[in-house]
Amino acid sequence: MANVSLVTKRSDRGFSLVEMLIVVAIVAVLAAVALPNIGQYVRNYRIKGAAQEVAGELQTARSRAFMSNTNAGGSFVVPDADSYRFIQEDLSGGLEFGPLKELPLGVRFVVASASNSGISLRFNRLGGFCNPGVASCGAPVATTCTADESTARCNREEGSDFVAPDDTVAGGMVITLLEEGTGLLRTVRIAPGGRVLPQP
């Protein structure tokens, strides 16, 4: 018997140039539609994340004041348009500075124009807060940055009033953040009892 080799016919077809160009055009159109939306999402996420971080630091200052059970408690301070921290007050060793944190690039605090605005909030041992500079609250913290920090940081609109009374809630305070590229604003509100409420 003779060996018969079966040869299968295979077509060596690929994609034509026209088909490849159509696929590339479709991908380009989808990218052109999606990229602006992705950029907007990233900017929204950046300012929303910054507001959440500021709210977390406010909550840390409030918790530290509550746990220390001291008269002056602790302050949340905004030394300049880009940075913030908490400062533990009324301790035997003097002031205890929390880490100086910075807002993401392109996000800054908005200077308040209202009266009774300031650079800080003071939380007391009961979890409530007061506005330093008002007679019943006492003087604000004199130093918000150490000597090393003030030369390299703490210098963009230093000493401006970033913490303002809340127009929507009597007795509350508000801190506003701005995404400089788009003009988006986010707020962190502090209720009269000291509860921290970042904008959802």
C-alpha cells in the first residue's frame, strides 16, 4: 500500500491594510472621547481626596485634644495656602507639632474674606471647638512652623485667614479648597459641636 500524505490546504490570510486602518481609527475616536473625561475625573478625585485628608487631620486634632484632657487642647492650623497640621497645646513640654502635611499639587486653601476668620481652630477636651482670636477662646498659637520648615515651606500666603465662619450653619466653621486648574471648590465644615463634615 502506498503512503498517501494528506496535505491540508491552509490559507495564509491576515488583516488587510484597510482593516488595520479602520481599527486604528476606531481606537483613536474612542481615546479622543474618553481622555477629557478621564482628566476631569482625576482632577475631581484629587480635590476630593485633599478634602478628605484635611478632614482627617481635623479629626486627629479633635481626638488628640479629647484624649489629652487638657484645658487648651489642640489646634488645627493652616500655616499657608499649601500646608496644614495639628499642634498639641498645654503640655508640660510645651507645644507638640504634628507632621506638616501638604495639599496635592494644584490644590490650595482659599483665603476667607469674612470677619472672625483665622488660620486655626482650637479643639477643647470635650471635643468642641472655638476660634482663636475671639476673646473667649484665647490667643492663637504663635508658631505654626518650626524655623527649618518656615524657610523651605510655609511661605505661600503665610498668615492668611483660611478658616472662616460657616454661612450655612450658625456657630460652624468652614475650610475651602480650590483646584487651581479647573476652579473646582470643596469644603470641609466643622459643626458647632466639633463634628467634622467633608463635602460628599
